[in-house]
Amino acid sequence: MNDRTLKGLVGGIVIGIVVTTVLTIGTGFSIPQGEADRQSKEATKTALVNAFADICFENYKLDEDREIHLAALKKLEVYQQRNYILSRGWSRMLGQEIPYRDTSDECQLRIFPDGHVPEK
């Protein structure tokens, strides 16, 4: 094998590796480890928030004064409803000192599945 053939062969291999890597990552067939970790953490957070929001919604439904609280929630702006839900303790999980704000947001969506416009 002469020099010219060897350089062409090595160059072709290098270009092939680069193109294969770009196409593989670009089409989603492969993702870098950091991206996989990020996606995994995001999926875990989403699953926990949804599970906790279900518990929050059940706590809301079990509250004996639910109708009174629903009327109060309807009078509040959307951004104020989260704080109301937090103050009622519906989004606090057993053994948890501080309620999780994302859980309150998801719980709010379960209380008002079609969105909410405050009553004036």
C-alpha cells in the first residue's frame, strides 16, 4: 500500500466516523450522557409532581369545607391560587415540612381542569 492510498483510506474512515456520529446524534438515535441524565431527572420530577398532585387533589376533595374553599379559590387570581393551596396544606406530603410548589401548580390544574377566570 502506498502513501496516497493509506492517506485516502484514513481520511475516508475519519470522515465516515464524523458523518455517522453527526447523523446518529442529530436524528436522535443516540444522545450524549449529559442529555440522558437531564431527561431522566426531568421524567422523574414530572412523575413525582403528578403523583403528589393526585394526592393533593384527593386531600382537596376530602376537605369537609371543600365548597367554601372552591368559592374562595374562584375569587382569586390564578397566581394567588397556588398560595391558597399551599396555605391549606393539601400539597404537603406526609412527613414533609414544606409543601412542593410544583405540586400545588399541578393540583390547581386538577381543581380547575378547564382553566380559571377569577370571579369579580
